[in-house]
Amino acid sequence: MTASPTLVEVEEAVPSSAPPTSGRRILTTVTRDKGALACLVFLAIVVLMAVAAPLITKLSGWGPYQFDSAAINSDLGGVPHGSLGGISGSHWFGVEPQNGRDLFARIVYGARVSITISLSATLLTGILGVVLGMLAGFYRGWIDQVISRLMDFLMAFPALIFMIAILSSLPSGNRPVLLVVVISAFGWPYLARVIRGQTMTLANREFVEAARASGAKDSQVVFREILPNLRGSIVVMTTLAIPGYIGTEAGLSFLGVGVSPPTASWGQMISSSVSWYSVDPMFFAIPGLFLFLTVLSLTVLGDKIRTLIDQGEAA
């Protein structure tokens, strides 16, 4: 389900007063690139939708769980009135067939679910991957053997199949938390493997040897000397992981083992639209478009950040 991006080469740390790839430089470069800027603006809109979902739906007049029977034609099996899936001044993105729930409200709350799950899974994956990868690379020996075998064990599994099997066997309560745990359990080895390799390289560098010779403790060497030099890889890996986790959550929800109804989810909406392709294509097109553009925007920005970090470290 997840793929490890190209290994970022690590060079010696530069003074903090003039980092090779500062946040300001990245933001300036992104805003000068029209494609990256468009992606950034779209993502800002999606994040705003997720954060302000209750306020936005209050302004639109319809919540994600409200039914509007007047917006559908019961004589035709629940097809929305009007063209384009019932798009009107009352329902900006139309309504769901059969039940008349507002698509705009469902999209807004679906954004909240996708963003929350993907960011939480990325955070947990990052913590596990960085900590375990640094432990394996720094101490080596039996610690490295145990962590490496665990990584090999998890990476050998077909992740999607086992995610479906595990989630199918668990109770449906608190499904978002279960999704975060399961996605992270199969995602952290990819980051940990990269961090392990780079930590092994850094542990033999002159500045690390100098810190050890000066009497620095292991914790000081790890957090003051090694970790700052891993920031480029961590940023790149986590940035590229977010769109993958959004797609994973949507895929699991599409297959019926993700977010449970009536909680809104883009993947679940796409799954529900399968039987309505011919009579109401907008029911599929709108959540599908939001999912596609969100994943595309995150991927483009992640690739842009990776290029900038590569250029900064090569300089």
C-alpha cells in the first residue's frame, strides 16, 4: 500500500542560521510555481473545509445527516429532481439518490475524516519509524536484528489484504482510531528502513565521533547530532505518505471495512454511487474529483519539497 520514496542523501549539518532548505525558501519557491501554488490553494480550501465543517454546513443550510425527501423523485426510485444530480441553490453539489442527503455537507465532513485519519496515521508512522529506525541504526547488534526482522516481517505481508482481514474481524466502534492504528502498523517499516540506513552512515561521521570523544551521552548524540541531519528525509517521507494514507482510507471505506455509515467518507460515497452511475453520474463525480485532486495536490507538493531538499543538500 505504501512505497518508500527515493533515499535522500544526508550531508553534514550546516549552521542553523542559514539552513539549506528553510521553510521560507520552500514557501517562496512553491508560490512562484503556478502548478504548485494551485495545489497549495486547493489543499488550503480542503483543510478549511475540514476545520470549519460545522460552520460551513450551517451556512449552507443542510447537515450531513439531514434528509430532504422533497429533493428526490420517489416515483423514479429516488432519483434527484432536476439536472446534474439535483444541484440547486439549496443543494450546491446536489443530493444523494434515495435519501436526499446534501452532497456538499457530506463532502465537507468527508474532508474532515480523510484529513484527520491521514494526518494521525502519518504522525504515528513518523514517530514509530524515526524512533525504531534510529535505535536500529545507532545501537546495531541485537537491537538492529530484532527491529530489522520485524520490519521484514511486516513488509512481507500484502498490506491491503491484511488490512481488510484485520478490520473485518474488529468491532465497528471507533473505526477512525482502528484505521489509524492498522494503517500505521503496516506503514512505519518503510520510513524506519530509510532512517536506519542513514543513521548508520551518520554514526560514523566525524562530527558524531567528535561529540562522543567530548563525553556526550548517547541521547545527546542522537538528538543533537544525528536527528537534525535526518530532517530532510523525514519531511519528504511524511509529506509523500499523507496522500497515500488518504487513498488507503478511501479504498478501505470503499470496500466496506473503513469508516462506518452514517459517518461521511469520500470512499464510502464513491462506493454508494456504483449503482447510480448511469442515472446520477454527479453522485460519483463529485467525491471522486475531490479525492483525486486532494491526492494529486499532496503528491505534487511532496515531490516539489523533495526536489528543493535535494537541491539544498547538494548545494
